Amino acid sequence: MADRPGSTPVAGHPVAYHTRSSEQEDLPHATKRKMADHLRKFETMFTLTPQRMRIIVEAFKDALELGLSKPGQVVPMIPTYVFGWPTGTEAGNYLAVDLGGTNLRVCLVSLQGNGKFEITQSKYRLTEEQKQDDGQLLFDFCAECLKTFIDSNIEAGVMEKGVVLPLGFTFSYPCLQHKIDHGELIRWTKGFGAPNTEGHDVVTMFRASLAKYDVPANVVALTCDTTGTLIASHYVNPRTKIAVIFGTGCNAAYMERVGDIPKISHLGINPDAEMAINCEWGAFDSFEHEHLPRTKYDISIDEGSNKPGEQAFEVSRNPRSTSTKRHHAEHPPRNSSRAGTSARSCG
């Protein structure tokens, strides 16, 4: 018969017991004083002084400006070759594929002018296995989903059969771009690790998959979700100047004067032209970890990630995070150095 609380133990049955030292941090039985000590310890661990914040902001600003000046920096400040703002009068039908951290989104975007638009979209869940599988298989999956989306909308009478639409590919991972429809993946983020992709032109890989499945779409632009948010928000609200993403990753994009991007001065682009910059500031303070304070919890999460030491400034490194929020700023920078103003805004 099983022992009941308060009953006499049956002969031969061990009696459960444990010992506890007064030195142990036993929170369920802690005194009010000990609980207060614990709270103070955690408060200290997660509190930044105004002085420390100012130091971080200055280091952040320096990192952004360095990224504009020299290629190959930790915060790369990637030129996107997206020139100028939309007028709000653009019209027509376009396809969009958004490969994000959690889902694949496929959209039919109908621009109607006057800042108005309609979107028909479908979402496809990415498995953790797909994120680690061969890169070409990942793009095959994207092409298959787009093919399914197009076929179903043709059947529904939303799209016209035989028409090849321009496609914008939103690929929210740092890529080195030399033109708007080209991008060599610098490194995977957001828990992705698909081999045979880093160092490759992802547009070329995606085009190969589109041809394999005979998808009627022509990739005309590669962008990240942040740059896309910047341009799309400005189409609706011309006061938009900066876009910021807080979700599976953290990033910002803004429009910079070409003359203030020293690392592309050799291209001979009109210095007064404006080009969107994809900051990829989620990499701030990666590798060296000199500026952002890290608790033991940050270190534990980092060491358990698929790329330890990288993306130190990301809001969340959890690859299963499902929420992505897009924000746009409606006030232009007050300083002539827009990168510096972005840093101060974040700080």
C-alpha cells in the first residue's frame, strides 16, 4: 500500500528526505530580506546607467559611419541600389516573395496610385529542417510555393494566365549587392544555416529554381524586409524617412546621400543622388563584444545558437519567434550625418 502523508512508513520502504544548507539560494523559502537581495542582484544585472548608454550610443554611431566608409565591416551598411523615393503614383501588378525568419510569404501586389494598393497573399511555414537543408532545396521550396500561389490565383480569376509578372525577392539576410537584382549572401542569421549558400548569389539560385518549376515570374529586384518596409511605407505616407524592424531580427534602413557613402565613391554615381542603405545593425558589437553588456543568460543563448558570437544586437535570437513588427519614422533626421542621427534615435 502506498504511503500517505503522515502515515507510518512501511518496513523496508525508503523514506524520502533531503537536506538544505542555509547558504543555498532557496527562493521558495527565502526570507523577505533574501528575496530583496535577489531582486537587487537581478536589477543591477539588467540596469544600464545613463553614462553607459551614452558610451554605447557613440560606439553604435561610429560603427554605422565606419560601415558607410569601408567595405567588410561588422555593421556592413549595405548599399541597396534602390535610388530615390516612390512618387505614390506608381501602378501595376507585381509579385513578391518574402523569405523571413519564420514564414515564407508570397504576395500579389496591385499598386493603384495615390498611395493605394491591394495585396493578395499566402503564408507557408518553414520547418527547422528546411532552414538547415541544402540552399538550392530551400529555393526550390520557395519556387514551388510561388507556383502554387500563381496557379490558384489564375484558377480564381485574380491573375491572367500566360502573363509573366515582375517579382521582387525580399531576402532578409545580409547580402553584398553590386546591383539591384544581385546579392551574395554574407552570412545566415535568424537560425538559418543552409549550406552551399553563403558566398553565392541568391538571385541566381532562385532563378534556377523558378526555371526548374516553370514559374511565370521575372526577378527584377532583391531587397530585405527593412528596405521594403521603407519604400512601401513611403508610397503610402511620403513623410516616412526611416524603417526599423523588431522581430526575429532587428534592423533599420534609411535613404542616404551617395556623396556620404565613401566606400562607393569609385562607382561615379551622382553624389547628390539618394540610395537606400540596409544597415544590418543586428550585427553591432558581434565577435569582440566590447560595448553591449551581456548577462550570463545572453551568453548561454549565444553559445547555444547556430552562430555563436554573431548578431549580438538582435532583439531575439530565437529561431522559433513568430512575431515581426514593422515600424516607420515620419520625421527626417535633424543632423547632416543621417547614420549618426539613426544611432542617436536608437539610443
